[in-house]
Amino acid sequence: MPEWLAEVVRPKKAPVPWGTMARAVFAVWVPMAVAFGTGRRELALLPALGALLSISIDNGGPYWDRVKRIGGAATFGGAPGLLIGTLIYGRGWVAVAVVVFVAGVSAVLARLGGIGSVTGLQLFVYSTLGLGPLGALRPWWHTALEWGVGVAWALLLLLPGFLLAPRSAERKAVAAVYHAIAADLRAIGTPGSADAHQALATALNQAYDAMLTGRASANGRSRRDMQLMAVLNVSHTLVEATAALRATGEHVPPWVTDTVDRLADAVLDEHGPGAGMLGTGGSRRRRGRRPPGTEALPMVPPDWSPSPGALELRDGLVSLERVISGNWSPPSVAPDGDDSPGLRGRLRGRLLHLAELLAGGRIAWEYTLRLMLCTGVAAVLSEVLPLQRSYWLVLTVGIILKPDYGSVFARAVQRAIGTVVGAVLGAAILAIVPFGPWLLVPFGVFAALLPYARARNFGLVATFLTPLVVLLIDLLDQSGWRLAEARLIDTVLASAVVLVVGYAPWPSAWQAHLPGQFAEAVRAVCAYMDEALVPSADGQAGQGATSPAAGATAGAAGLPAGAASVPGPARAAAGVPDPARAGLPAWPSLLRRRAFRALSNLRTEFQRTMSEPTAVSRRASAWWPALVGLEEVMDAVTATAVALGRGAAPPSAAAVHQLTGALLAVADAIETGTLPRPAGPLPADPQLEPVTDAVRSVLMVLTPGGGDAARGEPAALAPA
């Protein structure tokens, strides 16, 4: 076998999910047992399909995260898909047009993150399944009800796992890092200092391994996981401060180490951005309302020592508290005071953020076009070719080409190989095992192996899912082993459509460059930072971006030459919108939209690269902490710009240019393939504290000794 093909089909290494495998067996067995007991085949098909949805999209993690993911995909994806499939059943070319439109909607929903991704996929899957025997079932509400029972049953099986382990392994690992930092601080000057330092290094390695492993198996970005990674990124500052204190032998007061422990406990409380059943969370601040039954974050102690290590440690604690709470507003603006925007302003800001996510970037729209084009070709072929199960052709094309799920070529090869093996298994079972209770044996085996396969290889998923679906469909229309043969033909044809129409003609599909996308996003964010935060001659922010970051990108953003540096009235006269709107984000800012498009392209490129073969995805996973840090920079800049619109004092233009200069130097190094050099001292402007903290987080994960250089401290204080 050629090495490139071996790499494509090689399974990943991952722990065996015994609990999920056992849950999958019970989720499928119970509906099957009811069907065999009552003699009604549809009672097995529909609830088992609902249970399969829950099994196939469950990535693990916190209980409510899993409920949101499965429940959202079922309510807004699977159920509407069943209804659409029922309505278009037997409608020929009308069904073709509807399926192409649904494919486009599915691709757009994927831009909303992990839940949007699986919701869009299930909408497409069940709309397509409606073209087959599933769409002929009547009444439609009866079909949806039985299918929903299967989803609810699988959700109920999640409860025992939640009672045994209510917190995710990733969150425990991140909290353990901060407990290890507290222990390392207490051990300074004692015989156990070396052991405590080694324990901290081990905790950091385990936390990053846990976070990156979990991200590698995710179908899209999760706001909760991104916030948790941001919390872990802040640990670099505290680790370097601990090393500096250890080098000088300075002891830390007990109330400081206790604060570190309490902040570690707050990480486990899960009340930051992305928490809560609806994902709105609730920022945990010292003032204002907070979730019932929770404590406010501990107050960071005032300066207790003028030493560089002590000042670094305190600044790190302030940054950690800010990231846990999700509060990126400047300290001069009270987050819960009279200066907070009203309900209308908050609603408008959220709608703007949602619109920017849905708008996406060039890569996202290119994927949408490719998915719709391939779906249309497959749907036309299903109408003109004498295929036994033509809806499987359309369905397989969509699953292979789902835009946020990675390498089309690798998935097509894996899917084809896996389906060949799975179809042979399905045909053998249909030929050997008679209908009845004996079918529980192969159903149980394939259901148990499905979660195992998801963690390893897309082709393995097809290997075990194909005979499972073949057996379920055969319950409605007993075609025997020829059903597996039809499945095999449709899958091979679908793989050919994807490779010929959706892969080969599109250079961006086989020429990915994640570092280049990251550098482009850094430049776009820097340009928006200059535009939004640099005060102009008339005292307003957002109109005087005179730095190279803003000037160099003005033409690319569609601005007239020199427009980024002229005062507000002149910009208006030139037809350039004024981005300074009181109490609101910069709605008309072209540079803001460009920054969000660049971040969208970066997210899409990262998600696709993470699903490439292991040799590629392993390297790509190292970029996730930096990507999260860049998202935090954008959030901090936006929050600061909003505060300026509400009357906050503007920051120094030189301070803003220091931050953009440090980031642009990193972008230059990435594009030239050189090691980024440590940045100079970052500004101490109080109006820029949140932005500075976010920029420092990016520098920490991209530059060697980034924290020391960013603070202007001697390199000798860097940890060993």
C-alpha cells in the first residue's frame, strides 16, 4: 500500500469509550426488543434511528453540554428534517431543488459552532432519508413522535454517567494546573520545591493533552471549550511568575496562594461564557447578580511586594479572574453599573454577533457552494439513473462533503473503503440471521463499535454504521442481501461525485495553509484594533487609526486611500461610514467586518485541517491555543470600543500601536517561516488592560519566553 494511502486510512490512537459503548447497546436494544415483542417493525426503526442520532453526535463532556448538543440537533435538525422529507417524498424534481436548498442551509448553520454543525448535518440527513421508505410513513407526526422517543431514551441513558462524573475530564485537568501552581508557590524555599515544580509541569502537559484531544474529536467550535482553553493559556503568566519567585527565593503570603486555589475551584464551577443550559452562562463577577447557589470570584489581593515576580503573579491573577468571568470591559467601566448598555443595546450586540457568524468568510461560502453543487449533481443522478436506493447517493455525498468536517479526499477514500467492508457484513447478516430476537446480537455489536470507531477513523464509522442502517431499513422493506449491494453501489458513486465535482476543481480543497490563515487574521484584527481604539483629533475613538496596520489594510477592506487616518467629518464626506456609535459595536466598520471574515476563514481552515489524516491534524492541533487567544483579543477590542462609545476615557495611541506592533511582528515571522522573536514591553495603559491581557496570551503561546519579554523582565527569570 502506498504510504499516502496508509496514512489516510490509519486509525487514530484514542482510549476505548467503554461507558459510551455500553450506552449505545442499550439505546438500540430496547427499541428492538419492543419491536420483536409487539411484532411492529416501525417501532424498532424510528426509535432506533433516534437513538443512533444521539450516539453518533455525542462527543462526551459535561452533562448539560451533551443534552444541549443532542437536544438541539434533534429539535432543530432531525425533527424538521423528518417533516421536510415527508413533504417532498415522491415529488421528483421538486425534491431535488429542496434537497439542494437544505444543503445550503446546513452549511450556513455550521458557522454557528459545534451545535450548529451537528444541527445542520441532521437537518440534511433526515430530509434526505425522507426521499426513501422513511418519507412514506404516515401520519408524519406519528413518525416524529416515535423517532423523538428514541432520542429521549438515549438522553436518559446519559444520566448515570453524569451522576458518577458531573464534571468533564478537561475541566478537572485545567483546574488541577492552578492547584499545582498554588502548591508550587507554597513550596518555594522548602525541600519539596523541585517535586512541586515537576508536578506543575506534569499537570500542564496533561491539561493541554486533554484539551487538544477533546478538540480533535469535536465537530465544531464550542464556546465553553474555547473559554476553558483561554483559562489554561493564562497559566503561562502565573507559571513564569512562580519561576521568578523561585529564582529569588521570595515566599508568597498564604492568602495569595489561597486565592489561586479558590480561582481553581471557580474553574470547576462552570459559570463562565458558554455555561448554562442555553449556553448564555452568566458572568461571575464580584458585583451584580450571579447564578443562584454560587459564590463570587475571590478578590485578587492588592500588591504585597514590589518585586517583579510578585507583580507578575498579581497581574496574572487579575487576568485569570477576567477570563473566568468573561468580562473584557476596561476597569473604568462598571460592568453592572449605570454605564451598562440597556436591553436593547445588548440584544442588538448579540444580533450583530450572530449575523457576523452567519455571514462567514470566503472559505465558508466556497464550501457552501461546493456542498450545494455536489448535492445537486447527486440528486440529478438519483433521478436519471436506475438506482435501487437513490436517496443513499445524495445522503452519502452530504456526509462526505460536510464542510466543517475536514479533508474531502481522506473522507471519500475512508468512506468508500469502510462502506465496502460494511456492506459485505450487512449482506452476510441478512443472508444468515433470520428476522427475530437473534438480530439483537449483530445490532448490539455494531452499536457498541460505533462510538469506538468515531474516535479513530471516519472509515471505521462507515464500516459499522453501514450494516446497522442496512438492517434497520430492511425492517421496513425486506430486500435481503441485495439491500447491502445497493448501498455499496450508491456509496462508491457518491465518493466519485465528491472527488470529481467537489474536490479536484477546487484548489483550496487540497492546498491548505493554516499558518498563513492565522497571519492574515492577525493582520485584520490589528487593523480593526487601530481603527476602533486610537483616538482621533476630535477626541473620539475609531476614527484616527494612523498606524501601518490600519493604513496597509484600508485598500483591502474597500476604504478609500488614506481614509483610515482622516477625522470623522472627512471620512463622512468621503463616503466612509463612521464606526463610532454610542453604546454599540462599530456596526458599519469595514475593518471590523474584514476581521470577522478573516477569523471565520481561520476557524473553517482549522476545523478542516483537524479532520485531516493524523500526520496533519497532529501539527494543526498546536495552533488551537493561539486561535483561542486571537478570538479573545477580538472580544477584548470590541468590549473596549463599546466602552469608549459610552464615554470611557480613550487609551493612548502609542499604547495601541505597541500592541498591534507586537502582533504584527508575530504575523511577519509566521509568514516567513521563522521563529517569532519575544516582544518588547507591553503598555501599562489602564484603559487597555483587557486588550493587553488578551494580546499577552497570544504572545505566550507563540513566542519563546513571551511573558518575560512582554513584561520587560530579565530573560534569566524564565522557567527552566
